[in-house]
Amino acid sequence: MNPFKYPVKWLFKDVPLATRNEITPKLGFALVVLLTLIWLIPFLWMVAATLRPASDGINAMAELMPSLKPTLDNIRDAWEIGDFPRYALNTTLICTGILLVQFVTVTLAGFAFARLSFAGKTLIFYLFLLQLMLVPVLLIVPNLTLVAKLGLYDTLTGVMMPFFASAFGTFLMRQAFEAIPTELEDAALIDGASVLARIRHIYVPLSLPSFSAFAIVSVTSHWNDFLWPLMVINSPDKRPLTVGLSVFTKTAEGTQAWGTIAAGTLIVIAPLLVTFLIFQKRFISSFITSGIK
Amino acid sequence: MRSTFRRGEMSLAEPAALPAAAPAKSRPHVVRRLSAGFKASLPAYLLLLPSLIFLGAFTYGAVGRVIVDALYQRATPRAPSRFVGLDNIAAVLADPAFTGAVVNNLIYAVGTVVPSMALAFLFALALSRTNAVTSALRAALFLPVLIPMVAASALFLFIFLPNVGLLDHYIGRLLPVLPNWLGDPDIALAAIMVITIWKNAGYYMLFFLAGLQAVPEDAMEAAYLDGAGPWPRLRYIILPELRPTFLFVTVIAILNAVTQVDHVFVMTQGGPSNATSLVLFYIYEQAVEHYDVGKASAATLLSLGALMGLTALSFRTLASREGGP
């Protein structure tokens, strides 16, 4: 069937025969197509405004049609005004630091829940579960005091610390470890391998997909964190991308430099968007497991 | 702990042979069992220790500190703190800025949770089959989920900009008077809600897509055979099957309505005239701008209580989703 001649028929060719003549699903689909276009408008504007030369004037700023004389001036301006490479470095350091420590904590705890029986298991399980609900953002005030007491105010370590343990990651790894056949481990047990050796040589290598799922959720969520780093970080050169972008936006808003703001936003979100478009399937399946982080 | 255990073990190995075993025998049975249990559990505890240290400091400990801090107050930021009991809580409850923020947050929660879930469900229903077109549409709807709320705010600042902004440029001409989207106290909160809906609908869509995959094939086929139309199928098969998904998404959406409010910080600072001040913003203001840790903690405690009460209702669902104890 030619998709261009009969687009609707082609799109609905795999639905059950009995429903093929129904109108409602097709109307619903058309509505969703329309909504998707609306959903994309902010992104379209961002690209069009980034490439629009200042000579087009303020009244053309809202046009979604790209300018006929595209320019990279806005990107250059944004790059010069905002300290984006520095912000990007800080964000990368924060995300990597959190992830590395999390890998250790969630692997160990996940193994304990998956393979060991111990006194108080139920109680400790619920303690972990509780963390899913005591959302860290709400605890900014006491955690800021603690970070300050530890002498970590205005440091990247201070930004990372509250996230070093992750209940979500623990449960994810527990699930992955439980799926590994115990026979594999029995061989290692006979060889006298210690718990840590078994985790490192049997459990971790067999659970790489779960690690990558966890990494995706962890990095995206901390890449986007704003309020907590805003409170902990004071020096401009330690700002992560989100805080940097908010300061940058405030400065550029004053001068009505909307093209520069669009360019700055594009610089900030491009890395994640590109990664997503490449690893789409993996991102989507990782996010389904997340829910509460 | 260790020595207790050794003695217990000895008494088991050589009962009554040694005089030293006599006191061990009279030792309550429970203690012996507990200590044996502890020894057996020790490896697990050591593995859990790193996680428990950080959870203890930044989650459970934080809740403890909030409770304590809420009971103390300083006259000035440098004055020594003194015990004031429930005064902070009373002061917060009597503060019109707080009650206003609570009311705003309730409106914001209902006004974001309901539409974003309805849209997410519609998206999932329309895109549940997989082909090149639906995959592209899903990806497009998911894009806003990935970007920081701060970046979304930067884009919407222009969209809502009076006169030259995107909305006024395209839609504003149809209206007799151009509204000041972020500057009018009656509209600003709705404008903020639009951003949240735009950003979250694609995320919730994923859960509904996963839920739709799990709807039993034979139930759907039976419905086709019976000639059930799209609405009866939705009403009698799909919606009942997706009940747990709806519950789960409602919980995350409500949590998001309290915690994911970065755009308020960037776009409106709670204004105009507190119209977009939400609870988390109030807490931040008390702590960072007024240095009033007592009041900030009292407000945190109240919101924690409310959220815990709410999530307690779904504790079972959550526990079973994570595999049970």
C-alpha cells in the first residue's frame, strides 16, 4: 500500500479488522498529531530565533519561519557572555561524581537485598522505600545546614552528597541481581570467592543493561537539578549549567536579547537532546522504570 | 555483641560441660538468638552501610533536623536559638504568605495533574501501536521531559512576553485586549501551569504506554468479536486494566506539583503579588532570604506531613512495584 496515496489507511493497516472502519481512533490520532506540532513550537522558536540576525528587528522575533539570512552571531554572543564551557564542566563533574558513588552504594545494597537474608530485612526495605517519598528537594533546608556544617558549602561535593545513596537504584539493581541464576555463583563459591569478588566478577558484568538504565535516569535528573545547586553554590565559577543559564537569562532579558537567550538555551539542552535522539529506545525504557527517583 | 555470641556458641557446642556455660544457659534465649542473627546478618549490614550512612545523614537525619529546627527560633540571625515549642508552626499557619502559597499550590496541583495526565493518556492511546510515525511522535512529545525546567522557563519567558512574544504575535491578535500573561495576578499561575503540563505530559505518557502493553490481548479480541465500539472498550476494558497505572502516575504527578517548581524561581519569583508563590518557594524565601530557619523548617514539616499522608495511601502499590520486602 502506498503510504503517500492512502496515509490514513497505511497508518491504520495493522489495527484489528473489526476496528478498521471506526472514526474515533482516527480523530484521536489526528488530534494528537496536532498537539505534537504545538508541543514542538517552543523548540522550533528556539532554533529559528537562534539563527535570526539582529537586523530582522524585534517584531520578527516571534516568527517561527526561519530567517532567510541565518547567522551564528547569537551562538557566538551567548558563548561569550555566558561561561558555558565552565558550567558544562561543573555539571559534568557533578553528574559523574554522583553516578560513580551511586554505582558503589546501589550495587552493594542491591546485592544485599537480592541475595542475602538478614535480620530486619523488611524494616530496612521500608526504610529505603521511604526515601522514594521523602523527596530530597523538600529537605533543602536541613541538608543545606548539614552541608555547611561539613564545610562543604560552595563546593561541588556539597552539591553531590545528598544523592550518593539511591533507593531507586538499589531496587533496580536488586531486580537485576535476582534475575541472575544462582548456579553461576555456586561455581565461584566452590572456588572460595568472597562476596565482593562474586559481585564484581559475576553480578556486575551480567547487569550492565540495568546499570545503563540507572545511569540514564540519574544523569538526566541531576543534569537538570536547579534549586539545590542554587542554594549550595555561591561562586560564579562553580555554577552548573542550570544555575548558569538562569543567571544568563536574567542578564540577557534586561537587554531584550531574545536571540541570545534562545542560543544559550540551545547550548544548554543540545547535549542531552542529541544523546536522546541517538539512544532513544534505551532512554524510553529507562524512564519507564524510574517514576520516582 | 561479639563476645556474647561466642559464649552462646560455646554453650551450644558443649552444653553444661564447662562451668562457664552455666551463666550462658540462664541468659535469655532471645538475646542469644538475636546475637546469632546479627552475626549471620553482618555481611548484609556491611553491604548496606554505605547507603544507610548517606540516607541517614540526608534523608532520615534531615527529617529529624527539620523537626528539631522547627521547635527553635532566633530573635535575630546571630542571636542564640531558644526553644519555642510549636510557636513556629503557629506562626507559619498564621502567615498569609504561607496559606496563600498552600492555596496556590493546591490550584497548581489540580490544574497540572489532571490535564497533564489526561493528555498523557490521550497520547498513549493514539500512539500505542509502534511504527515509524508513532515513534517519531512519541519522541517529539518526550523532548520536553529531558530539558531542565530552567531551559523551559527561558523559552516560555519569550512565549509569554507582552506584545512581541510568541503568544501575542500569533494568538494575541484574536483577543480584544492583550493579556500580560506573567504580569497579571489572575493569569500568571495558569501560565506557570501551562509550562508544567507541556513538560510532564510526555513523561506520564510513557507509563500509560507501558500499561497499555499489558492489557490482555484476549479481552480486547473478545470485545472486537462482540462488536464493542471504541468507547465501550475504553470504559470496560482499558480503564479498569490501567487503574494501577493511573494511581502510580497520580502519585508522581502530585509529588512533582510540590517539588518541580524551578520555573517559579526563574520566571516570576512568586509574583505578581504572590500569585505564583508555591510552598517550596515560600520555604526557600524563609530560609535563604529571611534567614528564618525555624519558620522554614516548620513549613517543611507541614508539607512533609501532607505529602507523607498522601503517599501512605499508595505505599502498598509502591512497595509491590519495587518487588516487596
